Amino acid sequence: MLNSNLVDLMLLTIELILLILTFVTIALHRKEERGREELIEKMLQTAKIVSRQEYFNLVISSIQESSKEIAGLITGSKPSGEDRELIKKISWELKKASERGVKIRYLLPKSTDRFEVACLYSDSGANIRFHPGLLVSDVRFTIIDGRMLLLGLPSISGKDSPTKEGYILPSEGISGIFMNIFEQHWNESVECEEYIKEVLTDLYKHNQKLSKDKISLELGIPLKILDDVSRKLENS
């Protein structure tokens, strides 16, 4: 009887603890919701909408002024026309930022048509990773030094739609929310070199006679990178 009462008491205690934890979780959740509502309200008050040209001008100037870290979730679409010069200018500023000791990380959709931008930015000193879940993302953003968020929006829904306009949000709180999103995706992503290995392995599996020149032309991967990755594949 004593043991039975003891078991009943233990079960009752466990139920009580779980009930308390449930109430605490609910309270914290409500507090978090209120905090998010306040941040959204603040965002609407402080956000400044800019045109496409102004947005990219701000991206470049923000890179120039960065001192600690640049983290971005970008489309990385294959550039064409005037966009090619814009991408080259951004990569040049990234190179100078990297030389200043700025930590640079970019996440791109896991798609082979993103290799050209990925390799260009990687050569400029950025750490590049790919994530399959970004294929349907309609939002692109860059966080500068954890204090400023540059949020880009497409003209129409779709992963290949160019940025039409942007929002500038000088807020550590909002930047922190987007940084959490970035870090979550970053931890689930694959490194640029690993993705190139994956693609090359698949290509050679179907056609071992494919020339590196053809692969470089089709995928936008520089021959030097193809040689390095191919050598590592042969040695693995």
C-alpha cells in the first residue's frame, strides 16, 4: 500500500510539473508574440522603401562601410546585360571587405545556374553555401554588422524574378530576427565545393568524356575551380 501511494504521489507530482511547464511555455509564447508585434510595428515606422537602383547602391555602400560581418540570403541568378557589371562591382567590394577582415557569408538556392555568381563571390573571399529550400524563396536580404537589414522584394513571385524594390531597416532587433533565419538555413546547407563535387560526380557518371571546358562554359564554373575539385574527387 505504501509503495502504491508513493507511486501515485510521484505521478501526481510529475503531472503538476508538466502543467506548470505548459503554463510557462504559453506565457513565454505570448511574450514572444508581443515582442514580434512590437518589432513589426517598429519596422513599419523605420523602414525606408527604395527603388531597385537605390537598393543596390545601398548594398554596395553598406559593404564598403562594413567592419565585422556580412550575411546574405540572395538569389544568385545568372547575370545578364547590365546586371553583369553590377555583380562584378559587388564582388570587387566584397574582396576589399574581406581584405579588411570582414566575415562574409552568402546563401544561394541549390541550383546549378547559381554557380557563376557563387564562384565569383567565393573568389572575392565570401563563404558560399547552397540550400534547396531557397528555390521558392521570394525574399532576399543582407545583414550588415548585425545592425542593418537590406530587404529586397521581387517584381513578381518566383525565384528568378529580379529585385524591384527594397527596404532599409537600421534596427539591431529586426536584423537579429533575420540573422536567426539565416543561421538556421546556414546550418542546413551544403558548402559550395561539396555541391560542385556532387554535380561533377553526377555528370561524369552519365558521360565520362565530358570536357572541363564544356562544363565550365555551361555551368559558369572557372576552370581553376573545376581542376581543384576534380583532383580532390580523384584522390577521394
